[in-house]
Amino acid sequence: MPAPVPDAAIPVLTIDGPSGSGKGTIARAVADKLGWHMLDSGAIYRAVGYATAVRGLDPSDAEAVARCAADTRIEFRDPGDGGDTRVVVDGVDATDAIRTETAGAAASAVAALPEVRRALVDKQLAFRQPPGLVADGRDMGTVIFPDAAFKVFLTASPAERAERRYKQLKAKGLAVTLASLLHEIELRDARDASRTVAPLRPADDAVVIDTTGRPIATVVAAVLAVVRKD
């Protein structure tokens, strides 16, 4: 059996940014290009928010939610048909349920609890496997993988981010309005940036890329350039 690879020898690219900045789409494309694993940390927090609701817990009860975070089984499964990765929570496919704006708000609320963030650190660190990891989230470069060799922070105007979410959700047949999405995004931005634990901000050594009005392929190329510059 080969000796385990030390974590420090496994390269990590962190892609942080606010909701709707394109993190998920860009991270998946970059991971495919590099042949690396991918961590969607936002899905983990959304899964915990979902599990909290399923169990009927008060989201402000830090101890109960932290226990839920530690106990909840979260799996990412390749559907095998080229479709989106399935997110399975305690044996139930919750992929669609955790992608709603309600689930996003629940994720943001539980993510603000220090006890929950601590409970989920080890789950996220475990994704660091050879040959490398692309980690998508809000504090990947500042808190979870501060030693990452490559760090990117994606941003975009609130109006464009709301438009992107609107198109995504309408394509899924969900009843949403652009005005309500823009309001929710602005509220979430303020909450994520002002929380005392792991506030949303670029790591000091991150490359900031504004995706407003830029095609996906252009942004993917810019992110790959960060990794391949050496």
C-alpha cells in the first residue's frame, strides 16, 4: 500500500466569493480541466440548513444545530449521466431542496454560528485528496485552507448576480421575481460580510476577478492562469 500523501503536498485552489458570483460553475469547470477533486462548501452548509429544518430545530439554537452539523451524513454522488452532482443528506437526495433561496438563507444563518463552523471544519478538510482540490465557498482561502497555494476571489455586481440566479431558478420551474432575489442577495451580502466569524472577504493573497459581463470561458481561463502561472 502506498504511503499517504502529506496534506501540504496536495495542491489546493480556493475560489471564494458571494452568492451568484459564478463560483460553482467556474469551480466545476476548473476542476474538470485540472482533473482535481472539488469541494462545494456551500452545499455542505445548505445541507445542514436543510437537516436542521427536517429535524424541526430552532436555527438560533447553536448547540442543537452544531450537533446536527456533526451528525448529518453528507455525500456527493456523480449521477453518471453528465448532470449535476447529487447531494445526499442522511440518505435522502436533497439536491433540489438545498438549491432554493430559502435553503440559501438557512445556510447563511447556520453558517453565522461559530459552533456550526467548527463542527464542519473536519468534513471540509477531508476533501483534500490527491491529485489536488478546487474548494468553492466563502472562507476557503481565509479559514479552511489558509495554506492553499492558489487563491481566487470572484465577485460581480448585485444586479448581475440576481439576474443569474433568476435565470437558474426559472429554468427549474420555480416561481421567483428578480426584485425579491436582488433584495435577498443584498441582505445576504450584508450578513455574510458583517458576521464576526469568518466574514466574507478576499484572502490577502487572493487574486480578485470581477465576473460582471464576462463569459464563463474567459473567467475559467483567468482562474487557470492563476494555477499555471508557475
